[in-house]
Amino acid sequence: MTPMHLGQTSTLPTSPEEAVLDYVPNPRAGTIYLVRFTQPEFTSLCPVTGQPDFAHLVIDYAPAETIVESKSLKLFLGSFRNHAAFHEDCTVGIGERLFREMHPQWLRIGGYWYPRGGMPIDVFWQSGAAPAGLWLPDQGVAPYRGRG
């Protein structure tokens, strides 16, 4: 499990499929705890118009044997910048890939998408029920209210 990105110069992958996520041993394996990553400036492209879409992502997970290395996660999320996909596909795809590769005890992702065409779209996915005893704070992203 030697990380590919940690301590190395890395370039932004051209697509999510090209991106390599690094995982390292969980230093607290056997302990139930929550890890949260917040990406308030996530971008992708609308697959129909090619216009940019913006979201505030919150990824929460309860690690098992491994944790995701943060630099590789930043590069993975950045690889969506020129990726054309609907909000649902981006949000759920990120959650499913992390869950499939990392094998955490539990994972959830909230995609809070900013409006285009007057309608915000929020997308939520989780791997199942949270483990007993896991502290789950609110994701802290207010519903979109516009200027009102």
C-alpha cells in the first residue's frame, strides 16, 4: 500500500476514471470514528450544455482497515472539472467508488448543487445503516434559499 501521490509531485488527472485513489492503513483500526471531507468548490460539466456545475460536497465515512489519502482524494475530485455528468451520477459515483475501493464500515455523501436554471439539486447516497455508536454530526450545509 505505498501511496502514489503522497510526497510526490502529481498532476490533475484528466478524468475520474484515470484518477488513482490511494489508501493507507487505518491507524485506529477497530475503533468506531467518523472522517469528514468537505469540498465546497466541486465542479463538473453539464452533459447537455457543457456549462459548469458547482457543488458543495460532504463525504463522511467510518473507516475499517484503510483510510483514503487526502491528496489523492483532492486530485480525484478535481478530475471532475472537465467531466460531463449529471449531478446524480457525479455524487453517487464518487460515493460508490470510495466504498468499493476502501471498504469502510460505512460511507455517505451529500452533494449540495448550486442552482442552474433556477433549481438547486441535492443528492444524497449512503452505503447502508451507520454503525452503532458512530457520532453523526449534521453535514452543516444549509438548504439553498436564494437571496431571500
